[in-house]
Amino acid sequence: MQIEKDTVVQFKYTITELDGTELESNRDAEPVAYLHGHDNMMPGVEAALAGKNVGDSFTVELEPAQTYGEIRENAEQRILAKHLQDEKGTKKWKAGMTAVVNTEQGQREVTVIKVGKFMVTVDLNHPMAGKTLNFALEVIDVRQATPEEIQHGHAHGVGGHHH
């Protein structure tokens, strides 16, 4: 089945800088799942996957506007340190570390700029904002979305949304 609007796509990815430095990958994890054509994926990645089939594997170079966005000046905010999260359960935050913060728009990855006793200043730009990146993509599965997934506007199940 070909990737088109209202299909659920599962894929694996590796993101690298143009010099080949690996930044992120789900090679050894569950594939990402999303509902194609419903703004659930970075525009550049979704466009690159359109028309592909299970087993297709390729690399695409994407500009910041197609992925994590351009760097926004003055995108700093002070928040309580207790609101910062990471996979390691970090308690002592330092400048340069990345963390996740829950916002009204969902989780957001931020970079720590300055640490005080209770408050932390963070850069709200995604750590990969402003970078042209290479995305190595492998299509693992494509299926027709269920009526419920289309109604909800996102994929359910492995790699997707869980209610």
C-alpha cells in the first residue's frame, strides 16, 4: 500500500547533521506511527514519505522550515526547575542540558540556559531548530486508517496515540 492521505504510516528514522554526526534515531526502538495528511508530522518528513511503500528506505536533506523551524530570537522563559523532565530523572540541571516541559500544546523540548535555586531559564527553541538536517527514513508499515483514527486526527496503537 502506498502512503497517501488517511493512511497510518510506521517508520524508523535517523537524523544526522550534514557532516554525518548522528543526533537522534529510533533504529533500535519501536517505529513512529502517524496519520498521513493530518498535520501530525513535520511537513518535510511527511512530504518525503508521500507516495512511498513498505520497505522503501531513503535519505532526504531538509531545511529548518520543513522540520524544527528557524531559531526564534528572545525565545527564553523562566520556569520552576521542578517542571523540567528527562529520561534519566535528572535533579541537578546545568546550562546546555536539554529537558522536556509539559505545555498547553503538549510536550516541548527545551535547552537549559541558566540555573538558579528554584528557577531555570530555558531556550524554547527546539535544540535542532535552525539546522538543515539529513533524515534517513525506512517505511516499516502502511495501512488504511480506521474511521476512529480519522475522526480523532491521529494514529492509534504501536508508535501512535494511546487513549
